[in-house]
Amino acid sequence: MPLNPAQAPAIADLYELYRRRVPRMFHDYCETGSYTTSTFVDNTAAF
């Protein structure tokens, strides 16, 4: 796993780097959104 984001060969590598570096509480919030997850669902549907 590269430590430098510029050296990551794929998006999955960047995700793994992010998962390892960001504190779990922030990672979980970013991955699931708030309590209702309504914004997260809307944003995911937009893509």
C-alpha cells in the first residue's frame, strides 16, 4: 500500500489509505452520513 496518495494506482488504494489514516468515527460518519442517512442516500443516488 503506497503512503503517498499520488502513487496510488487505483481508487480502491486511495480508499484503503483514507480508511487507515482517518479516525474511525470520522470514517464511519463519511461512509454512512448522519442518523437518518437521508443526505447520504440522496448523494449516492445522484452518482
